[in-house]
Amino acid sequence: MRRFNYLKGIGITAAAALVLLCGCCRNETPRAKHVIFLGFDAMSAIGIQRAETPTFNYMIENGAVSIDTRCCRETSSSQNWMSMVSGAPLEMTGITSNEWRRDNFSISPATANKVGIFPTVFDCIRQQKPGARMEAYIEWDDESRMYDMSVFDKVMESDSHRTYTADELLDAAFASYLQNQPELLFVSIDLPDHMGHTYGHESKEFFDTVNHMDRRVGEFLSQLEERKMLDDAVIIITADHGGINTGHGGDSMAELRIPVIMYGKGVTKGKFMEHANMIYDHAATVAGLLGVTLPDECRGRFMKQAFEPKTDACYVPVPLITPFTGLAADGMVNISADYEGAEVYYTLDGSTPSKESTKYEAPFKLTEPCVVQAVTYRKGNYSEVVSSFLYPRAIEGEACVQYKLYKNYNGKTLPDFTKFGRADAIGSVTTFAVDELPVDSSEDHFAAIFTSNLNIPEDGVYNFKLTSDDGSRCSIDGKCVMDNDGSHSLKSMMTELKLTKGKHFVKVEYFEDHGGQGLSLEFAPKGLPLRPVLPNDLLK
């Protein structure tokens, strides 16, 4: 697709036009000579709270943090990396998905740099501070298509010819900064996203990766402080989006919220940013710190909260409940909070936890399915409440949901189960979930049917919610009531049904394509909170 260059058409050179464009935005007072910008793909706000991150915690205690910075919809990489470094939403940049290419797009950029794409803060720094040194280290081999990489003095990036690991890039970036001390160091690491897709964003492997990133930043930070190289520098740590289960792209808060940690010159010590930011505020903040301006088409705002006086609010990480959800194979539940001196309180009866609830002291054993809710308390402040539906393995003979499992199914939609032969496995499980199926948690390409009888206590209207990764379908009394079919990441749908008191036959069909497993069926009388179908809701 060809696009007319309007600036060229009216006789203005691209370089001169960019100077004009970058010079007409809101100005901010420079606050630092150097900015170290570290982006970790898919390292969500809730991810850094639940992982073990002593370095990030140190930087938060001695700097500023936001755990409610929002990324753009959909919560995928291309549009969010671009919004992050441009200061503009996707409606302005024109980069709307990972399929975007310079010659294949639907929305034209609202303004353009010398190569015809929306200008980044990198372009503005080069135009307004031509003597500034900038370096970029990028792991994702498709990221730099969105930027004019010629503005950097040094680039190290994965591409079709060479793939660099996260550690190789971090080694090179940190070593170069210590030697050259560029005005801007930009590092984009893809590894957390890869681990989230492979093992899940609530997995030990994902949390271990976040911990490894924390350790690498800690090694670098120690060298910077030993050499007194932070007297005129600010470090920004963030992400492009979050994740849930093994995917992202949806509207859950786990996918939508990203962290921002700021540490260095002028940043208020122990500042908790109480007001939400947007991902395009990053570029405006980098620009303000370095004393450059962005185009008028940008919407980002300088994150002034990080430099304002401290309030009584403080960072309180959410607890991590283990197992995260579903089957507690040995019945044991562990809860932890990644902050020294923080206290955790929990409930098992559906009530909201507080200091008046049970204080967590040691792992405990579940005797029946329940929703575990927990909260962290620190310096007079509570974290958000987190909850996990957990259940012990049913006693043999008491599981009420029957299943049939078929392996090696390679379709992209639910199969016609009537055309299948003998099932690979038949048995009973506790509820409508994949946790107890005889498949590995990372196994792909299988399908299953779950059936049981739901006991409705009284006539009334009931809400149902079906969630799955990949496709699923729920039928009640032979009628399809929710069709969540297709190959997709964790996705939910709801319905409202008028049901009579007594037994109703429920069938849930499910298939797993690739990348992650997940299935749940929730219900409740209209007006009450939804909860998973529990064994005492079912009849044999």
C-alpha cells in the first residue's frame, strides 16, 4: 500500500518537518542527563508483586512505583511497544497489531518521521539533541520494524541472521553503559513473554524468570552505585503488557496493568503512585527527563507523581497463593508475600480478608473445595485482595463429574465427538476442569467431554460463566447455552437461564489446541457473585 507523504507534498523536507513536529508539544523541565529504560515483555504489575524481586523492592523503597499503569487494547506487543516509545495511542501511531508492516496497514500515522512512520522519542532526541548518544538492545526480532533504528549510535538486536539471548543482550547493554554512559539506554527483553506463553504467567518458571531479571538489574545497579553513576541518571523499569494463563490480548486486569519503577535523580524515595498512568506516558516521561518535546499528536503525560512529595500510601504487593488455582494435589496451600515485614491474612468462607481475619503463619491443608482469599498488610495499607478457587483431590468414588478424554486431536474447533471411537481415558473428576485429567500440564492437542447433574436448589434465574483455553461449549438439558469455541487464549462468556428446582444435566465439551490449558464453569443465582461449580452442587 502506497501512502502520500503530505509533508513532502507541501515542500518541507522530512528532517525539517520532524524538528517542527517535535518542537510544538508540551515542554517539561529536564531532570536528568541520562535515562536507562529497561522494558521486560509481559512482566505484568501482578507478576512483579508475586515473584521474588529483592532488587525491584529495593528500588521501590528508595524510588517510585506504579502498579496501575494501563497498556493499550488489545494487550499485545506491537501496539504497546510503539505507544510506549512514541507517547501516542495506536489510533495515532497506526500500529494496531503484530501483523502491522510498513507497507501493510489500515490506519495511517497521524504524523511521520523521515522513514514514513510515526516518530518515537528516539527520533525527537536525535533531532533536538543531535549530540546525545543513544543505544538500543532488543531481543524480539520483530520489534525494530516499528522504529527508525538509524537514529541510534549503537544497536544490538535479534534478527533473521542472529538471535541473541536475554542475558547476552543484558551483558552487552550494561557493559556498554558503564563504558560509554549514553544519554539514553533502551533495552527490550522478550524472555518473560516467552516463559509466560510456554509455562503460564502464574507458573514457577515465569516467576523464576522475573526473579532472574531482578537479579541481573541488581548486579547492574550495584555497579552504577559503586561508580556513583546515578547522580544524574534515572532508571525506568516497565513492561508492554501482562498476561493470564499462557496468553495475553484480552481485557483482564492481569493483562492490562503493567508496572513502572523509577529510581534515580529527583525521584521521591518510597513514592507510591496512586493515580493510574497510561503506557504512552513513558515516552513523555523520558522526553521530559532529557529535556525534549514530543509531537502535538502525542497524548502522553510526564509522570510527575514520581517526583511529588510522599504520602501515607505505600507499596504493598499482593500475596501469592500456591497452587494458583484448581487442584491442590496434596491438599496443601501456601501463601507468601514478597516484602520484608509484610503480613498476610486470609479467609476460606467467602468474606473479605483483613487484619481481623486469620493471619497466615504456615501452609494449611484443605478438607473441601473453597475460595481462598488473601491480602497483604503493611504500614497501615492493604494490597488488593486475591482469590483462588482450590480443591483437594476427591476421595475415590465421590467425584461427580464424568469425563471422556481423546488425545491427538489437531483441530482448531471443537470436534464432533459422536464420530470418535473409543476414548483414550474414562473416569471421574471433582469439577468441570482439566486439572485432574490424565494429561501433562503442558500437553497439547486433546479433547474431552465432561458430564454431570447440577442440583438447582430452587426455581429462579441463574447466571453461568464458561471460561476456557482453547475452545469449549456448555449444554444444559440438551440445549447449548454457551458456545466458546475456537483456538484462543483464556476467554469467557456468560449467560442467564431460568431454571426449575431439581436435577439438570450438564455437558461441557472442550479441546486444547496449543499453548495452554484452562477450563472452568461458574454459576450463581442472579444478583449473587459467581463461583465455580462445587461437588456439593452436583448429583451422581
